[in-house]
Amino acid sequence: DAPVEPVPARGRKVWVHHGSSVSQGSDAASPSTTWPARAAALAGVDLVNLGFGGGALLDPFTARALRDTPADLLSLKFGINLVNADLMRLRALGPALHGFLDTVREGHPETPLLVISA
């Protein structure tokens, strides 16, 4: 029954990352040992890790969530689940990826954005 309050801002940049189970923490010993958590600690930034096991499938809902999440830095990792699940052919992949990126950019027109493919 204690009151809930947001964590006070620490004045650090916020990095928002989206990816698959590798980003979420597959095979990591703890949440702080995922590759995004380690990279954020080394860079001295706060991390919002939107890695989802079986995800990174260019879902419009996820693109809108990324669009609406405050961020100073963005990274998106795509590929492994799109290929392993044989979800898209080249004809569909291009428009889906561009649509995803366009949606994210609606909320972050100037934010540095790194796209990683695997």
C-alpha cells in the first residue's frame, strides 16, 4: 500500500533499444549482464530495454511504443527471428522495415538511430 513514485531523473541520456531474445537476455546470468545493460553501463546512460524473446518482427504496435518512448539514443536489432521464422520475403520486408522506421521517426525525427541486422 506504499505510494508509488517515479525514479528521480539522474540527468543521464536515455538509450532505448529494441531487439529479440538476445537483447532481452537469452543466456544472460541476470538482467544486468545482458549486452544492452553492459553497454549502457559502460556508456553511462540509462537503458530502456525493449528486447522481446521471439520478437523484433516489425510489429506496428512496437513501432508506436518506440515512437512514444522518450529517448536520446535509439537502436533497433532485426533479422534473426524474421529469418528463422521465415516470416517475410524481400518484397514484404522492405516496406515493413521502412514503415517501422517511419513510425519510430515520427516521434524521434532527430534522435540518433542505429539499425542492426543479424
